[in-house]
Amino acid sequence: MLLAAIGLLSGAAGAAAQEWTGALPALAPALRACLAGDPPGFATAAEALPGGLVAARIQRGSTMEDCLARASGEVLRRQARPDLPAAAPSAPAFFLERRCADALRVEGPGGAVLGWLAYPGC
């Protein structure tokens, strides 16, 4: 499994969720690359790795996928994860487009909108 060794993506919760959502401005280029071409898709977890890499868990409909990308935004590998359940409706998630009235804008340098932090059930 592509990302099985990563604690955050293999099931850790709570504080780990806060850590990845707090790092969204730095993770956003990789997440945007992993989500490219699929605005309804969203990231349910992400983690910066050594070597300028980012591991992300992506949900497309009810299908889960692991994505490995450079922090600069180049996808290196994807792996379908049919063995994983969909994210909980209230789990934090990163979206390319605003889907909820209470979504939080994720901003980059100069206030550029990089995406939105919300939850799958909105």
C-alpha cells in the first residue's frame, strides 16, 4: 500500500486532523494537484514527508485514493483504496471549491484563495 506507513493516513485522528488542517497553506499545492480535474473530490488527510513530498488521502464520490505529490504540486503516484470507507460526514476536508456556507477559506501568500476547509456532509 502506497501510504500505509504514514500514521495520519492509516487511521490516526484527533490531534492529527488539527495538524494537517493547520498546515493547509503549505500542503495546498500538492492537494490541488491531487484533486486536479475533479472539483467535487476532496482531501480527507494529508501529511508533509521528507524530501519535499506530500501524502494525501483523496475521496472521489465514495471511492478513496492515496496520492503522493511533490509539495510544489506534481503528482508522482496514485493508488486506489477500495478497502477504505468514505470519510465521516463531519470530518475535516480540503475542497477546491466552496461547498458550504461555513467553509473556511485557505489562503496563500498575498491572500490568494488556495481552496476551502469544510466537511464532506455539507
